[in-house]
Amino acid sequence: MKRNIVFLLIACCILTVQIPGVCASNPSPEQLIAEHVKSIGDPAVISQIKSIVFTGNATINFIIGALGLPNQRGTFTIVSQGPQFGILMRFPDTLTYPGEHFAYDGKTVTVANYAVGSKTPIAEFIHRYNKIMKNGMLGGILSNAWPLLDIKNKKASMKVRKTKLGGADVYELEYRPKDYHGDMKIRMYFDQETYRHLCTEYKVRTKDDTTLLGAYVRPGDISVSATNSETYYTLVESFGDFRKIGDLTVPHNYTLDFSISHIGASVSGGFAARWTMDALEIMSNMPDIDQRFFNTEK
């Protein structure tokens, strides 16, 4: 009898290894990334895409602490060419909040000022933590430089675990590139069935720091009277409305959520806003891309 029980246990273990989904453990980072790339399309087809242009409608919703008008509707353009990448959003409130422009020309990250010498909180964040653009992470698969497309040549520390995102079962990939900001935590989230990249979260915790708020926040939305406070910066990229364009499946909805919050008796208030972009046109391998798009200072 005991011999039969042992045999059954061994058989169960063999089945668990051979049949996907039966008592399955987490995939390795390499397995997860390989499936993610397949969710986009044939790697051979992906490698032929040298440039990508997304254009469409954009909406900005200021939630906490900003001078701009709420729920403005405007336009956006995202352009990627090799390591170069840029996001441009334009809104009608040209006096208070004309929009954003984040750009990387392959060497330097630049961001546009909303007024002379002044950047918005999200622009300040991307300018300070510019390695998220230099490492190709900002924009996810909307960028040719998305590091998961060439993970063998990227030296990164990675861990995978199962978790929930908005009630859905997802894989969480904790991602730490070799060249990264040491005080930043990066987590990417993938659908457990399709392996599509749904979200990337960047978190930074600092002490006695309100510098990113700058002059853009309304008076009274933040007060600083002493030190011994902690500041949390959170940038979340979300991707949705996945559709096929030719042989590739890409998101047509891209959302940026950025917030600044404080813990400590000396600081009150903060900042929170959401930028939503819905693509109307997606083009690839465009012959003439204006290189000025990748540097806001040109």
C-alpha cells in the first residue's frame, strides 16, 4: 500500500511538470519575457520595425494641487526611432498648462518647461529620474528601445511573483537594470493568460524633499514648515485596448498617473494627475522623422 502511495505521488509530480497550469509555479523572468514578446508578435517581424509613430487624443485630469484647468482635451504624439523616444501632449490652456514634452535623443533626456524656467511636477520627475527613458522603459512596447525585446543584452536583476492588479491575476516582474536610480523601485505587470504588458510602476521614497513640486502647485496645496518628512513619488504607466496592427498586437490606450504624497507633521498636501492618450493612427517605419522631436531644446 505504501509503495502504491509513493508511486502516485511521483506520478503526480511528473504530471505537474508536464501539464501547464497544474500546480504550476511562477515562470522564470526569462520565460515570462519570452511569452510577453510572443504576445506582441513574431520576433522576426518586431525586429523589422525601425520607427513607430502614435497620434491621437489626449486628456489631462488634475486631481490634487495644480494650476491647470481640469479635464482638458488635446492631442498627443509619441515617436520612437531606435533608442530615441519622445512624448508630446498639447492642450488648449496655453497660458497655464500648454502640455508636456519628454524627449530622449539617444544621449540626453530633455523636458519642456510649461513657463520660462519652470517645469511641471511630472516633467521634473522624468528629468531627475531620466534613466527610465535612457533604459527604454518609458512607453513600454510603444518604444523601439523597450528592454524586454532584447533582454539577453540587458544586464538586469529580475524577480517574478503572482499577484492581483485591479482584481485580475497578473505576474509581477520586479525589474532592476544595471544602470538605474538606486532609490527607485520598478515593477512591471503582465496578464497571466495573454502575457501582455499591462502596467509599469515606478516608486521613489525620499526624505525632507518637496523640490519636484516647484512653482506649479497652487498656493495652499502644500505647506512646508520643518524637516523630518517623507515624500513618495509614484509614476504608473498603464496600457490597454490591445488591437492588431498588421502582424503585431499593440495597445491603443496609454495612461500616465503621477502623484506626490507626504508623510510627516511638517508637510501637508501633494500632487496627483492623470494623462490619458487614445491612439487614432499608428504608423511604422516612417521615412522622414524630424529629429528635433527628440530634444525639447532644439
